[in-house]
Amino acid sequence: MLSKAEVDQIMGMLNEDTPIPNIAQQLNISKGTVYDVKNGNHRYTRPASDSSGDQEFSIHYPHAKAAYQWCGGCRARVKMPCLVCQIRKLNDERLARNRNLGIVSVEPQEVEEAKVATS
């Protein structure tokens, strides 16, 4: 099992963009362990629960995995900012712009039916 000092050393090497196989070889540990530390799955990089139930990181590293949260807009469980809401907003804006220009979206099935009718 890794000590906190070893985890700090791994995170320092990751921040210096040292390749994961090189870190594993230098420290004589598996690549999977390095990946776990990088992704926040090691006990020293996991989110710690506080009394309110919200998750915060006990150790802040740029490579640590962000906690998933419930999005207030779409109610999906995502890493914030919510990409689902951003994509929906962009799609709604595109549709509104097309409506203003008089462009009507056509379903693929309707295109096939039009091809058959003209043949």
C-alpha cells in the first residue's frame, strides 16, 4: 500500500508530464496503481464526505477526478459544468435560428419518402 508521501511523489511526477509507464518503473509499482492515483481512485485522492453529505476533495490535485453532481437544469448526474445542458442550449439556439431563417428541419425518413415519390 502506498503512503501519502508516495502518492504526493506520483502526483508531482504526473504534474511534470512524466509518462505513466516511467513512473511505475521508477517507483516499482504497477501502472494500474499510477492510473488510480491519477484518476482520484486512491485512498489519499478520493473525495471525503463531510457532515452535510456534499463531497469535497481532501487533497486537491489537478489530475484528480472531479466529483459528479446532480445538474439543476437537466437533473443528470454529471461533472460540472453540465455538457448535456450546454448541448441542449446550442441545439435550441440552432433550431430557433433556422426557424427565423425559414429553414425547416427534415427527418431522414421524409427524405427517403420524397426520393421514392419522385422516382
